[in-house]
Amino acid sequence: MAISVFDLFKIGIGPSSSHTVGPMIAARKFILDVENSKQLKNVTRIKSEMYGSLGATGKAHGTPKAIILGLEGEEPDKVDATLISSRIEKIDSEGQLNLLGKHMINYDRLADQKLYRRKSLPFHPNGMTFSAYDKKNKEIAKKTYYSVGGGFVVDDSKEDRDLITEDETQITFPYDKAAQLLEYCENESLNISDIMLANESAWRSESKIRKELLHLWSVMQEVVNRGINNEGVLPGGLNVERRSNKLYLQLTEKSDKKPDDPLTIL
């Protein structure tokens, strides 16, 4: 089975692709389906139910917030992470949710989001169900989705679940052991990055590969910079103190001195 580097590294809000990226995608897919069925203007309430791992650990992993953003039409790789906290605070304080940025409804997180800690859906532990209601509280849409890992999402239909198959793309240098990879390097007089580039070319052009890799790198740098410049407590309700800023300041103060700990150079 071949796996692209772009399947391994996906842009999205953390801390977990299964608990944040997937649920955001699922919520957006659901509300887009409602819009495509010409029912968006009739929606007065959206209920979100999280099961299994999402229900048990979703709150600390940011699943409820990711779902809210998805219902507002946000995508994991495009949402402005610097504005998420203030947006969620505004939605909670005003009790208003703007579906796809087009249709405003009343929204009460305590009533409209349910986390079932000890209840799972049959297909996968990361299950969630969305329901839409009209002004008479009549259900006008309902669908179950599963966040199956890596930001991949399928719905409850057999057709969608059957899409979870191994990628059979034929790559130039297939391997499943490090020894095979090193053997390619020796026999072909290539380094590891050359091998990776050749394999990635099975999915997209070299110019697109380089462009998307540079984009991934720039986002990583933004995340690092945001981390070392922020203080306070991490989101999630566990009151974990942010440490990056303090560590960064400590290390930069020692940069002109011989480090006591060899790991400091990292």
C-alpha cells in the first residue's frame, strides 16, 4: 500500500486529525447536503451527537468547536486559527450560529451538542450524528459520519464505507522496510529525498509537489511562531500551561553560551 506525504501531513486545527479535522469536515459535508436539498432556509436548529472516542475525549480534543466551525462552512486548511477562540466565544455568548455563513439560527451548545461517553456506533469508534430541524421541530435531515483517521471521513451508507480501501497506486520505488529503501538508494545512486520525490510523482506533478510542500512548511513555521509568542493556558479545559514561550526565551538567552545539555541544540 502506498501513502502520499500529503496524506500524512494535513493542515488543520489540532490536536487530533480524528477529533478535529474529521469532525469539521463531516459537519461541513452535512450542512452542504442540507443546502443542496434546498432545505437550508428552513433550518432552525442543528443537533450534533458525538459517540465513542469522540464522546469520551472530544471535549478536551476540541471536537465540539470543530463541529461548530464546520457548520459555519469552515474548512480545516483554510480556517484562521488565530480567530477561533474569539469566534467560539461570540457564538456561545450571543447564542447564534451562521450556517455556511448564510443562514443564522439560534444555538445553545449545552442543548444542541451531546457527548455520549459510553455509547459507540457500530462501524467505528469516532462516530457522530447530525440532525436538522425546522421551526415546527420536525426533523428535515439526519446523517451519521465516521472520522476514520488522518482527516478522512465517511458517512453511514454502505457505498461510502466501501470507499475505505488500500491505495493501489503503483509507485516507482515500492518498499515496506528501511533496508529496501537503502538498497534503492545504493543501486540507483539516489538519496532518500530523490526516492520520495519519485514516488510522490505517481499522484501529482513535481511542480505541484514542491508548491504544496512549501505551503506545508510555511504553515508549520506559523504554528511554531504562534506557539513561542503566546503565553497563558492551552485550550481544552485541562488548564495546561503554555510552555513554548518560556522555553524559547530560556534557550535564546543561552544561545551564546556552551549548552549544559546536549539536547539544547535541538
